[in-house]
Amino acid sequence: MKKSRVYTRTGDGGMTSLSGGVRVSKTDVRVEAYGTVDELNAHIGELITYLEREEDREFLTGIQCDLFAIGAYLATAPSRAEKLGREVVTEEDVTRLEQAIDEAEDGLPGWRGFVLPGGSRGAAVCHVCRTVCRRAERRILELSGSAPVMPEVCAYVNRLSDYLFVLSRKMLFIEGKDEIVWKKR
């Protein structure tokens, strides 16, 4: 069996290939977009290790699969993107996230003010995921200014950051810890 190599040396000059063979700079907005989605996926992998409930871990593993599909879509040359079809998120996936937000909010205390990231290690990691998700959203929106991006992708990533915020609150609630509410000095 032939061993595959991780290194190809084709990116040493600062260029990379999109799916479909098109070569672009590693600083291209498209590469920034799918790279940030990949970074978010890695942080969510870490977040999963802090979750106590199996259903929460399974839900976030599903999110990771969705993010992988989004990353593949974003890493595909526009001329080939239409061939991905259903592999990318749909309006039903956005609705599923909205339902998860509603379910996670059930039983949580009302809003008491702006919340500082933290309160527990898991909740802090959740906030890191939320902020990376917001950056991914900004990169995707920037890409959409110069290339077509499915609106469901933008909506999904926007909703995901909301879910991650509510999940951080839920994690603290389950742990019996208080949110750290911002107080003006």
C-alpha cells in the first residue's frame, strides 16, 4: 500500500488550490473564509469535550459535519460549486438551529445585562467558538461581495453564533454557576 504524504510543496510560494484546481493566494478572501470555518470546527471539537450531556455532544458533532460541508463549499471554485448541491446547509438546517436555541433557552434566567466570557472553562471555550463563528461570518460576507454565496450558509453561521451564546449560558446554568455580568467601572 502506497503511503500518502501530507506535504506536497505546492503551497510553499503562498498559493493553494481550490477544489476544482484553481490556484489562489493563501490570503485570498475565499481561503480566509473556509480557513476560519475550519478553525471554528476545531474549537467546537474542543468544546464538545466540556459537555456533560450526550445529546449536546451529538448535536455539536452534527454541527461539525455541517461546518465541514460549508468549508468544502467555500473551498470550491465558483464554477464547480453548483455541483455540491445538497451537501451544503439548507433552510431546514437553519430552522433546526433556531429550534435548538429555543430549547436551550427554556428554563434559563432572564437577561440581566451584557455577559463577559467565562464563568467556567467550558463556557469560556463556548465564547471562543462564538467569536470565531462571528469572524467566519464576516469572512463569508466579505466573500459574498465578490462571489456568489448561498444565503443559507450566511444564515446558518449567523444562527450558530447565537446558539453558541445560549449554549454558554446553558452550560453555566447546568453547572450551577453564575454568568459574569458586565459592570461599568
